[in-house]
Amino acid sequence: MNTDGPLEMLIRQLAALPGLGPRSARRAALYLLTRRKTQMQPLAQAIQQAAELVRECTACNNLDTADPCRICSDPRRDAGQICVVAQVSDLWAIERTGAFKGRYHVLGGLLSALDGMGPEQLRIPTLLVRVKEPAVREVILALSATVDGQSTAHYIADHLGPGSNAKITRLAHGVPVGGELDYLDDGTIITALRARNAA
Amino acid sequence: MNTDGPLEMLIRQLAALPGLGPRSARRAALYLLTRRKTQMQPLAQAIQQAAELVRECTACNNLDTADPCRICSDPRRDAGQICVVAQVSDLWAIERTGAFKGRYHVLGGLLSALDGMGPEQLRIPTLLVRVKEPAVREVILALSATVDGQSTAHYIADHLGPGSNAKITRLAHGVPVGGELDYLDDGTIITALRARNAA
């Protein structure tokens, strides 16, 4: 193999995808080259089409072909509830549950001094503007239970306070459904004990 | 998410790649959509280019932009040795070692009654023709030490015999270099014992 032919270029580009290393990228390239009509052309088309048609919603930063996105423009969804998530993948995870009928705000990441992510790198300023609208009754901070997630939640809660009447809530911490106590970390058990409910 | 937009199509196509499931395909799609210039367009181009330019060598079935491939057309490589491999990835693995200076024959798979792979589905007939050339001195069967690999090797050895003067060899079985005896299966240890060499 020389190192700059089209085959090597394809392998290098595939290896850059998260979840694929050099070895699986070679396998994927061979997989595609032996299925040119059924897999390779459709994949190239899907990438081109998505690059052309998928855009960010100017209201909530969700990815969709429409702007505003289908969630923001759906009149059946409650504009009074804004669920704040770090990434579009978190939005998808909540949508898959079907349990939330409000709207979203995708931050595009979490505050992180190490990664140089400040409030201006995230979509926190636009969130603060959105929340000032009188229709907004509740802001649900659906951020990961990690250090970065919780410090982002703190920062937002601190800055939402003045000029907004919206209630600020967070996802509950506790034992995951189906989780065995024996395998849970101490922090989760302590939190679940403190937040115990009447049976 | 609706199920037939360009975003969902991209995720579905990515999920079809070996090594990517639905979850990692969603991550890869988001990764691409947030890096359109640096990753998404280059990947689409790499796929298109590879689909257009990469072809099978008519002699050995290797994948290359040239036909015959650079290995078959390299005068420094010994045309008297043919190394038979199941897949192009096996050829790459042997090439990475730099230890083989002959030519290859890529079968395109292994004989497998379960998967409906017979000699005609593989490139065994063209191998039998190639080996009849008087220049061919040795056929190295570099096939996996699995049931399918070994039965393919047996089949080829049986059918090469008449009409060819080439010596038929196989990769040695034994303890992998760096392998600990304690973790090896019984079959490998037995084979290594039987094939022991003078120290």
C-alpha cells in the first residue's frame, strides 16, 4: 500500500470517525468497496445530502432540515417548558422516551476550563434571552451528572435568576431503573437515600 | 426525529458499516455535521474517489488504482511465489510485515457450506490456472487457522496437485510471538509441541 492513493485516503477519513480506529476503518473500506452499488454510493449520497440539507435551528440549535426545527415549530409542543441539553444526541435520547412535550435548547457542549469552553462558546447567551420571554414557565436543566455538567447547570441557574420568572429544575438523581444497588457507586446511593420518597 | 429525513438516512448508512452500531452511527453523524468543511466533505470525496478509481486486479484480485496492481506489475517481486489469502485485508497484513516478496492471490472469502461459498464463488478456478504457469515454484496457503480456512486449504491443495509442479506450503502453526503459554488454547500448544524445533 502506498500512503496517498484514494484507498488510503478513504481509510484515513473513515478512521477519523468516532468509534472507528485504523483497523476497523480498513474493514469498513473493504466492506464498502465490495458493495459499491448497495452501500458505497448510498453512503456518499447520504453524506452529501445531509451536508446540504441539515442545518441548525436558530431558536434551539437542534439539527433538522427545517429552520425553525420541527420541534420548535410544532404548535402542540409547550413553549413554556425549555429543556436545556448539552448535545443534539441528548435531545434525541429524551425524544426517544416520548416523555417530554416541551421545547429544547442545545448548548453545544458544557462549560470546561480545560477545554477552553466558556459561556460564549456555548449557546448560553441565547438561552438567557429566550428565558426572558414571559411565556417561559420552566427551564429543565437536563445535563450530565458530571463535574462539567453540574458546573454548567450551576452557572445557568445563577444567571437565569434575575429578569426571569421561570422555575429552574433539574433531572432527579437516584438509582437507575433496573440498576442493582450492589453495583452502584457510593455517591448515587447517598443521593438516592437523601432524596427518598414515601413508598 | 422522523425516520426518513437526510439525517436519519445518514445515520442508517453509517450504522451499516462494520464496527458501527446505531449508537455510534448517531455519534459519527453528529461528529460529521459539526465538522462539515474539515471532515464531512473530505469523507464524501474520499468515498466517491475510491468508488471511481479503485478496482480489482485481474491477476490477483487485490484492490488498487492500477490493473494489474502495483504488486503484480512490480518486476522486483518474485512471480514464482504465490501467497493465497482469503481477503485483501490479509494481503495488507502480510504486506505490513515486509517479509514477503512474492505475489498474491486473493480468494475473496473461504469455502463455507453454511454461507453458500463454493469454489466458483471464490477465485479458486483462476488460481488453478495461474499455478499451472511453469514459472510458479511455490504456492503458500496463508489462510486462517479456522475450520473454514483449513478446509479451503485442503481443497486447494487437493486440486493444485495434478498439472502443476509447484510446491504447496502453509503458514506454520505455533505459539504466537509474545504469547503466554498459560493463556493459549490446548490445540495451539499441542500443535506447537508436535512441530517443535531444535533449540
